[in-house]
Amino acid sequence: MDGHSTRSVLIIDDEADIREVAQLGLELVGGWLVETAADGLEGVEQALMQTFDAILLDVMMPAVDGPATLARLQSEPATAEVPVIFVTARSQLGDLAWLEGLGARGVIRKPFDPTTLAIEVARILGWPDFN
């Protein structure tokens, strides 16, 4: 992917305000295309219909939680290679190591700063800096 391509990111979080703040931060600072999903099932559906460069995934959601959603994404050929970053209010080191052990590329803690979220995502994924 060249530096001129616009990246697309899917945010899966059950909290509407978190989705909105994260979307604004990624669009305004990163210049990325952002889609959102309110739960894991909807998120997997969207990820199967559209190609994303990354997925930000909430850990604690009703019905299908983040780890179960990640397992589903990993089991689908179309989404198995899409990098996933967990977003969580849990900050115990044991929790963070466990989440990364599930196959996530990284963990971003809530509350996050929307003005630096895109920079943090790019750093975790090794994406070149944007202007």
C-alpha cells in the first residue's frame, strides 16, 4: 500500500459515544475512512462485506465479547489477516498480556485521547506517519 492510499478502519464497540469519539479522532487526525459496528456480530458481518486495514475491538461487550469476536474474525479467511487492536478499560498487566496472547496486535486503554488515537494505532501497526 502506498503512502497516498486512505486506510480504512472498523471500530467495534457497544458504547455509541466511544464509537463516535474514536471515529472523529481517526478521521480528523488520521484522515482514514472509518466504519463502526455496535456489537461483535455486526462487526464480523461488516468485516466480511468490506475490506479493512485494521479493526479496533472493544473487549467487554454484551452477547459476543471482544475475544469471541476476534476468534470469529480469525476463523474467516477473508478477515484472518486483518490486524486487530483491543480497546479496553481493563489495565492490569495480566489482562493486557492475555489479550495480546489471543492474537491482537496491541491493546489501547480507555479512556483514550481521540487526538492521539490515530498516532497510537499507526505506531502499534507499524504504519508510516501521516501528514
